[in-house]
Amino acid sequence: MADFLTQLLKTKDLKLKQDVEVKVLDSIDTDGAKLIQINPVQLPDFKFNYPGLRIIPEKFYHKAVCQRKRISAKVKSTQAVLPITITINDPQQKPIQNITVVVFTDFAMSRGASGITDKNGSVKLILDKDNAERIYIYADHSYWGSFQENVKLTSNLKFTLQPVKTDYTDSLRYFYDTGNWPRLKQKIRVGIIDTGVGPHKDLHVSGGKNLVKGEDENNYEDNGEGHGTHVAGIIAASGGINGVAAGVQIMSYRVFPKDKGASNFDIMKAIAQAISDKCDLINMSLGEAEDDEGLTSYIKDAYNEGILCFAANGNDSRSAVSFPAAYSLCVAISAMGRIGTFPEEAVEESAVQEPFGTDNSNFIADFSNIGLETDLTAPGVGIISTYPNDYYAIMDGTSMACPAATGMAARLLSHMPEFYEMQRNQDRSVEMLKFLARNITPLGFGANFEGKGMLCYNNELHSKI
Amino acid sequence: MNFILKYKGDQQPDLEKLTEVLTVHHARIMDDSLLPHSALLNVEESFVNKLQLDLEGEWDIYPEHTYKIPTTKKSI
């Protein structure tokens, strides 16, 4: 059992259902915060039954005793003993340029070397051992990455990358048969706060704004990193591939300067713009460890205007759920994957880790952050989606799981009978969450990893819509 | 250093009074696009506590943070 401090926004409205056992242990005044005890397994049901309640895990503070110093030196370069050339080719043995190769001779110590292939598909590296514990090979687009373990290093090594095929059944399409789902006809609008979106022939962007200080506010195309375009494709692509909610209106709010972090103030501006543009859902595939009260207030404003914010749990390998996902008015998404939905020796093999689900081919990705703030899980391992300038790319992360959930929420809400008549206020957000709660299937990972489960139409995996 | 100014009240804020206080503390508004509710402010960090006091509890001040795109790629 776990204790949670619960700020009851409407205390008198709290009528607990008999199947959720909640014990009030303490209270600050009659209408103030409550200390409650609840089984963590039942927490997702409690949260979806009473959306809007702030539920904060009880924390215990310790005396500020100085910790012993720990050595955590990471050796980044050592005495060179072995120069090697690694060449990356496609299946026709044509060299591939701009591929990132990362060779670890000691993974735990982060020791090794990395580089990017030249026009001959080659990269020269200098290493300290003749054996690589792990080799990761990443392509920006068009190819699956590669993962190798315990490789004997010789002066010349060659690897072949598999091209991305748009008809491949990745984990997203295993669960969501996007190729056979109809386009949404009802108007529903999703704001994407990211690096910008497009251009891509499979994406139609309805509007947006560049909120980055000093940049042209009318240029809300992708800044070149491709992240926002990939996110947008998972939600709304239509053509070469289909997103989960093809036909939905997407708005691009660019907050990331190229290769830099996004200011919380620019994210606040983006949320304010999404409210002004009357978005229904906001996707935030971003996060940081620390709480941020400035951003919190704008997420709350969105919630009070009938807009739900979805946020990525973060990719810090089982660390605590990042902010803003951890904020109680955000829907927090962890990433899961499925064995058999990526090629052999793909980078995605390295993401397979316990826990496995009821179907033991399903797993929670090794990189996914976890915790009881998690509301839902969604496919986020080896996802095929759009990349700027009409390419397709594979990406992994809670960044990909988040739009999978946002897109599915958009598709489900388009079937919610009263959705289009409701006033834009807090009650609308509550009703949207309650409706979504009726379309969630647990996959057997446990609440700490998957929250209440995965969004599915009529609680059926492999939803037929 | 940049900070975010966020109005706490329900009524319209007194921007004239705000401007006077900011001027006293050599604080400069860097982005006014969310006024009258929020603004991005540049002010010397050591002035922030006094600035907060002089704003008489009507405004919260938070540091500007940066958010990253969560990546799963390994690096050396």
C-alpha cells in the first residue's frame, strides 16, 4: 500500500467507488489536502475516475548529512592501440554517408570512440582494445540502426544496414492497424510542441507558430532535427504511411532552436497559443527532471480550457517520470515494445528488458522512465514515421509513445458523442479523461510501468475501427 | 540571468506599478508577448529576492529552464 497526498479540488464530490479501496489517514482542515492510502495497482483507476485531483506521492525528507564522495570518473579516451576503419553499406553494398557509429570497449565505463561515416561510408576510430563490448550504429533516416555485442575488432569492419520499408509492421502498426483505419472526418485539433513539423508529402499542417526567441514566427517547419516531424507523422501522416489519427488537424508550435534546449517560457507561449487556437489535445514529447511551476500554471490553464496535455515519461532508463509528464494534470506516457516488430540485430534489440506483459513478447522499453505518475503506455520502440523532405525514419523513445497515445486519444474522442457540444472548460477535460478511461486495456506490466494500460477502441487490442 | 514573471491575481495587474519596481531593480523585460499575465525578465540573480519582496506577493518569479528532446541514442 502506498500513501498519497491528495489535494481534493472538489472534496465534497469525492464519492469513492466500492471497487477502489481508499483510506483517508490524515487531513489538513476539512477542505484541505488529504493523506490517503491506496493500493498502487488501483491508483490508475482512481486517477481516471477522479480526473483533476492532484495526487502526489508522500515524500520523506532526510537530514542533510554530507554523503561520502564517490568516484564516478568516465574515461573518454585512453592510450590508442588499435586504429580501425568501419564501413557501412546498404544491402546492395552501396556506401552510406552520415551514419553515426558508437563503439564501446567498456560500456559500463563509457569507454570507446565514435564518429560519422564519410562519402565512402567509412569512419576511422582509434580504440584501446581489440574487442568491442557493444557497437551502436544510427542512421538519421531511411535505414534501421544496428546493434552488435562482443565484436572482435579488426583493422577493417563492415556492417550492412536494412532500409526502412513503409509496409513493415512495426510495434505501432502491430497494435494499431493504421493502414486500414479510415481517415477522421470529424474536426479535432492537436497541437504539437516540438522542433517544428515538415515539410513532408504525408503531412498537412493546418497552422502554428515559431515561438523561439529571435526566429521567424511564421517558420514552424522542422528546424532540421526531424523529431517534431516524426512525432507529427505518428499522429497524422496520411499517404506513404498512416498515423494513428490520419485526418486530424495538426498545429506546429516550434520551441526548439536547432541542437539546443527549449526555454520553458517559449513552451508557455506555445501552450498559450494552442489555447488561443482552440486545440483539443497537446503533445509534448519533451521533459526535464525538475518541477517547473511556470509551466505548470499554463498546463493548468489548458486543462481549464478543455484541452488535455499528453507528455513523454522520459528516456532515463527507469528513472522517475520527467516533468511535465509527472504533473497530475498531464497524461504521462511510458514506452513499450514488442519482440518481432524490428529486424534482427536492429538497435531496438538493446531496448528489450523486463517486465514482459501478459503476452511475453511485449516489454517495457529499457530506456523508459517509470513511476506511479504513469497514466498510459504506448508503442515507442522501432517506430516508422515521417522525416523532413519526404524521408522516413526509425526512432525510439517515450517521445514516440506519447504521440501514439495522443493520436489514439484523438481518434477515440472523435467518436465521443457529446464531445463537440461541450463548453471548453475544466468539465470538458474531466469528461474527455473519463471517456478515454473506458477505452484502455492493461497489458500486464503493472501500474508502475503502464499506468492503466494502452488506449484501445472498445478495450480491444488490435482495435477494429 | 533570465526569469519568468507570472501574475498571481485574478484581476488585471497594475503594469505601471510593475514597471516602476522593475526599473528600480534594473530588470529588463526580454519578451512581453504573454503580458499582462507573464513575461520573460532579465535581472541580476542577486536582485531577485528583493525584487520579489517589492512586488508585494502579486507576482511569482521562476528561473528560465531549458527542456531537452529525450533521446535514446548512446554516446561516448
